[in-house]
Amino acid sequence: MATRNQPAVTQPKASRVAYSRELLLGLYRSLMKCRMSDEKARILFRQSKFGGNFYSGVGQEATEVGAAFTLRKDDWIAPSHRDWTSNIIKGAPLKSCFAQLFAKATSPDRGRSSPAHMGFPDLHVITPASSIAGQLAVGTGVAFGLKRLKKDTVVVAFFGDGATSIGGFHEALNFAGVHRLPIIYICQNNLWAESVPLRLQTALKDLSERAKAYGFPGLSVDGNDVLAVYEAATKAIARARAGEGPTLIECKTYRWYGHSEIDPAKYRIKEEVEAWKKRDPVLAFEKYLLDKKILNDSKKAQIAVEINREIDDAVEFAENSPYPDPSEITNFVWAD
Ligand SMILES: Cc1ncc(C[n+]2csc(CCOP(=O)(O)OP(=O)(O)O)c2C)c(N)n1
Ligand SMILES: [Mg+2]
């Protein structure tokens, strides 16, 4: 699909190798959990149930799930401001995630930070940096540490198209190339960095070409095709685990809503948004599973009911949790 902003993805579809039914249903459940949690969070923000700001990732779920689903518990994720659902994919309980949105004392950082800074130390999800591309330096540093400790664990780092214009992106990738670090860079090219369109960000057609400058492989995939992302990420993760170094994967995708919930996104034309909504990554995968008879209407309804129940419990938990006591504000600033 061509838009004013960027031509269609030309890469071939994923090979659709014979994945197990269990894996395919797991990917679907994860996509649905991310979509439903994110839509719920948007409603809660608009109801003023929590403050700060909220950066919805709706429309980009296939990049999140495809890249992070296959990670082991001891692997790491370096998310950016739009990737709060990477916590969910890594296994963080929804109760903790919603408590973090609400900045309650029961959240992973005990109510210390805003919704865009969601990390989960126990599951190796690094808290995102506020400065764009900042988490790439942190994630690359973690990968350097893992290599020095001779671990076979890897880091998956998420960032947007806008981040690729920042110096920190280039420094991180250059360092990772020199030291052949176990890190996978997932660029979620959603065509916009706030109100800046991709065509004013780069003269490149594929952002994955940037990897050439740093001496490791780069590839571009359809970021709305969860199997295409999964396939590319699985190979890159295996490569990193085997000590063969980093990979840059550009996932071409789109954010459905404004940059944040306070942005009406008037800089985009209606036709562009509608064309991308027709390529809904969750519905596309659902249709694929229904056609293959891996999913049916009753199983689909059951999954939605289960996720809804989990979300309702999580919101109730977050609402009923206390705010941190102001007298404890200086606690947990330094590690013991
Ligand atoms: C160094 C820096 N400059 C500007 C900002 C403000 N800002 C936050 S998100 C964002 C856009 C980032 O775009 P992109 O990397 O494409 O990610 P997306 O929001 O599209 O997911 C900007 C400019 C910031 N946080 N840090
Ligand atoms: Mg962007």
C-alpha cells in the first residue's frame, strides 16, 4: 500500500513454515492482550484515571509481539516510550502494568515514574529513557556486559524511525558492530516522529540500510505481519546467542492514534490512517488463523473473555492500590 509518506513494503511475505498450533495461538493471544490492554489504557487516560501522558502502540502490536515473544526469561528488553506492552509480552502481570500506569505504590518502580517509563527489573525489562534513543545506549551497554560475562543471553532494543536521526543511535550501533554484541535492534518505522514525516527524516527507502555502515546485517520486514517479524527476530536472536553479533530489523508499521493521547494528529491525512487501519495486524493474523482452522469463533470469544477478565482485575487492583507515601520519596534512589 503506497502512502504519500512512503512506498509499499516490497519484501516477500514470511515463509509461513510449519509453526505449531500452540505457538500460533500463543502469538494470537499475545497480540490480543496487547491490543485490548492498550485500548483500555487509552480510555482510562481520557477518564483522567491516571496522569502524565500515554503513548499508544495500537497498530504496532505485530512488531512488539513478533520480536519479543520468543525471548527467554533471562534475555533483556530495552523498550522505548511506546513499548509498554513489551512488559506484558515478557510476562509482567497486568496488575503490575496498570499499577505503573496509575503510578501506585504496588507498581514495579513503586509509583516513582510516569506511564511512559515502564520497566520490570525482575523480568529484565529495562526502564525506558526519556531522551529518544537513550535506551539504545543502555541496552547496548547491557549487551556489552553480557558478552564480557560470557552469557548466551541477548538484548532486544525497540525504537522508532525518528530515533535513527539521533547521534545516540549511531554511537550505539557502531559500538555493537565493533564488539559483535548480542543485541537485536528493532526499528518500528511508523512513518512519523511526532509530526515529522519520514520523508523529512531520511532520504533512505529502507532504514535497515543503516546497518551496512556498522558492519552487521540489516533487513526490512512488513511490521504488520506478526509471522514476518517473528521469523526475522528468531533468526537474529539465534545469531546473537551464537556470538555472531547484532542485527538491525526495520519493521514497517503505523501508529493508529496521535503521538500521545493529547495529540489529535491533524498533520496526517485521513486516507493514510484509514489505509493502514485496513491492514490491522491483529485482525489480519486472526483471519489467517480462522482460515487455517487453528482458531474458531468460540475459541476466539473465550480468549477475549479471559483477557477482559484479567484487565478488569488489573484495573481494580491499580485503582485500589495506595499512592506511595511522600515521606519515602528518597527511598530506592540508590541500590543497597
Ligand atoms: C532527544 C529527544 N528529543 C525529542 C524528544 C521528544 N520526543 C519524544 S517522542 C518523539 C518522537 C519519536 O519518534 P520515533 O522515534 O519515530 O518514535 P515514535 O514516537 O514514532 O514511536 C519526540 C520528538 C525526546 N524525548 N528526546
Ligand atoms: Mg515514529
